[in-house]
Amino acid sequence: MAWQKVASLEALRAGEVLGVDVDGTAVALFRIDDEIHATDGICTHADAPLADGFVDGGTIECFLHQAVFDIRTGKVLSGPATESLRVYPVKVEGGNILIEFSDAQPASEAPAATAAVSAMTPPDAGARPVSNRAAHGEPESRDMATNGGPIISKQYIWPGNDLTVIPDWVYTDQHIYDREVEKIFHGRTWNYVALEAEVPNAGDFIRSNVGPTPVVVARAEDGSINVVENRCRHRAAEFCRELSGTVKEFVCPYHQWTYDLKGKLIGIPFRRGVAGKGGMPADFKPEDHGLRKLDVTTHRGVVFASYSSDMEPLADYLGPDVLREFEATFDGRKLTILGHYRHSLPGNWKLYHENLKDPYHATLLHTFLVTFGLIVAGARSLMLADASGRHGVMAAAKSDAKLVSSDAKKEMRAFKEGMTLREPRFMNFIEEFDSPWSVTMATIWPNLIVQREMNTLGIRQIVPTGPHEFIMKWTMFGFEGDDEEMTRHRLRQGNLMGPAGFLGLEDNEAIKFVQDGMQGVPDGEHLVKLDPATPYGTADNLISESAIRAMYKHWRQEMGV
Ligand code: FES
Ligand SMILES: [Fe+2]
């Protein structure tokens, strides 16, 4: 039994975890409700440091497979771990944390192994030291000069008390990205996967994604739309190889396991072996090995899927304001598919949402937009955020560029006096929607953008592939009843957007510039301070970042950051 000094008290901040090395053994220290606790530093499930995990109240969640432990007792609360963490007696003396190292006990036998901070706080502890990295909102790496040498411990600390400064690790950190997949894309969200018009008949399918996860959207004989993981239950092969098509059933190319259009396993070659030898075990039940299915909902021809089985109806998920804009575009007419394109973008997926919640850039970056009057500073516009903060709609009414004041033109650097179009029909706006807006961009959390840019209509589906890149999948559509000229008009106007669009091109570049800036000059943070009158939420003007702040209010809640 020996008390060992393991860290200074001031190195351990409230609500955080700190990893230390004690004679070659990893120990995790926690400061919860003014008590200090010490547990094993490595998850009992796999070899993952708990210092990289997430503290939530009195629990620690391992970043690797999400095992959750009670910090006070070490007991497993959920996840794949079965063995409790050992906890260590703790005391604080002279501003240092000491643990009784040889007496670590499994949770069942452990007394309350804590030390109250208040009684033993050193006189100067009020002035909490913050390293330069933490001051800049970086996940902090600390080198603890303990008995065992340097220990790296990452901590995710949001800078400041509000949402006006965003740390770069939100966009660049692999752990944060992995947690986004788990908590957001695979969490309580409705993810866009397809338009019904892409799978109009039984047997029709299209490949899609929920977050990075590949799925197949298929229409079964009974007319239902089914969304299943594109992963064979035998050896995990991504069995569906075509982007879209029509089939009677899905046959995995590797060993020909066969699934019906709802994902049920209906065929296993040589299931009984050959001549009484080999084959699957006698008790193997195909009904237990269907493809993993997601919950599905559709609204006005748009298909969403969720890993969560108790999602609220889509209308509640969107909220009344965003639903109204959604239904203005999807107005009940049957959709027709005009085409697809896709491209990768070298930036974090959230930057795309932010770009469309950032009306400030619109008149500064986009020459086309202001010169031809699509969005003009001072024109009627709205940057809507729903009550949760996760969805948004940027909306503007087309105005006559000739009416823009010369003062506004001076501010709008992108304005090019005298620039004209050789094809004037390009900017025609044929009124067809019950909406005061000629342009709306709806950002529907977490992976859908609905574009209604005058008469060009498109779906953009975000497929993240890591912190630094995402794929954008576009589906351009029109309506049944469009005549040939209207279809041509929609396609012509479609040149505004896309990988080389007159507008889209500049946004794509800007997103790359931001990611480059964060990667090239690490350890930073950046500002979203415009329009302080609205801390977060809907803005009634274009010079505002309040909708971005609203999104981060929601993101932080979901992520526990
Ligand atoms: S991996 Fe699909 S049948 Fe073997
Ligand atoms: Fe833009």
C-alpha cells in the first residue's frame, strides 16, 4: 500500500478525464461534482485509453466501442464491456492528487474511492491554468511528468461560454468524426436516402448511404420501400454492386447467399453440405440472418431512413416552419428524375450545412448571384432555423439588379456592372410554387439539401467519408406534367449549381479553402459572431451567422461536447 502522487490538482478540470501513467499502469482521473475519482486507464473491453473517451455526468464512455462505466464505482453500465474498471482510493494533498496504488479493487468490493476537492483545494486553485492549445479550443495534449513518463491525453473543450467561436477539432478530429457517425448519422435522425420516383416499380433498387454506411433502397412486391445495409450477413461483402437497377432478389456475388427485396435471407448454396458432409450447422436459422433493416418513412415522394426505431414522424422532426418550405417545393405533383451527378469535396461535411446557413458570403463571393439579382444585400430574404437549430432554410426573393443602391453595390465586391448573359432565358423565373421566395435552400439535418433555385430543383445528399472529405450526390428533378420546354429550362438553369455550377463552383472552392486553412495551420479556432442580437436561431437579415450557431447548439447537445 503506497500513496503516489499522480498529477497536480490544477491539471484536472471539472467534468473531464485525465490519463496518467503510474509505474507503467494507465490510470484515468476524473473530477465530477467537486470529487476526484481514479479508475483503470484502459477500457476492459479493448485496448483503448479512457482518456480519449467522453465524460457525461458520472459516466465515462470509451471512444472505441462505446462501453460506458460508472466513474465512481467502475461498474459497466452499457456497451460491450463485461468487466468492471478497478477504482483507486484518492486523496488530495498540497495541490496534488495521490492514489493508493496497490489497493485498487474491482468495483464490487470498492468503497467510495474519492477525494473532495473543496476541502483540499490549494489556495491558488481558483486561477485555473489553461494551456495555449486549450485556450485555442484544441483537443489538449498534456505531457504529465509522472513516474512513468509522458502521457498523451486528449480533451475536447469548447472555447468560451457561447457559440461564437468554433474550434478546428470539430472539423478535423477523427474521434469526433467517428462519434458523429454513431451519435448523428446512426443516431436519432431521419436520413435522406432516395426519391420514390427512383424506385417506382417492384424490384427497383438504388444504392444510397446513411452517413458513410452503404445501404440499398428497394421497392418490394407489396409496394413498400425497404432500406437495408449493403452488407452480406455471411462474410460482410457489399453485395449490391450496381448503382441502380431492377431485380427479383439480391444475390451476393461471393457465395450466392440470396435475399428477397425486404432483406430476408432466402437462399444459402450447399446449406446441407454435399453427400452428408459440410454445410451450415443444423440449428442455423436463416430467419435470424436477414440483412440489417432501417426504419423508413416517406413524405411527398422523398424517402428517409433511420437506425433509430422510435423516431418521431417526419413532420415533427422537421418542425412546422421547415415543413412548410419542404411542402412548398414538394407540392404534391409527382416527381420525375432528370439526372444524377456526384463529386467529392475536400472538406468536412458540416461546412456544407454552414455554407447554406451563411447568407453573409452570398453577396460577397458570388458574382453571378448579385449581378443577376438572385440574392442582393437589402432584398427580401430570410435565414430560418427550426426550434432545434439543426435544420435551416435560406430564402430570398429575386430582385432587379438595376434597383440595387450604389452603396450596396460598393459593399458587394462580387457585383459586376454591365455583365450580361448571352442566353437571357437562363434567368427566366416561371412562377409555379406557393411561396414568397424565388430561391430556397433547405438544409435538413443531417444529410439533405433541397435546392429550389427559381425553376431548377435538386436534392443534394451528403455522404461523409471522414473528417476531411465528403461526397455530394445530386439528383435533379422536375414534375410530371412539365412540357419539353419546362424540362429544358430546368436543365439549363441547373448549370447554376453542381461541381462546376456558376454558383456552386465558388462554394465548393470556399469549403476547400476553409479545410485547407484548418489543416495547414492547426490548433486554431474561428469566428461566427455576426448578428449578436440573435444568439442563435432565425435571422431576419443576410449579415448574420445565427443559424450556424443554432446548428452548433444542437450538435453539441447530440455529441456531448
Ligand atoms: S459473403 Fe455474401 S455469400 Fe458469402
Ligand atoms: Fe454560396
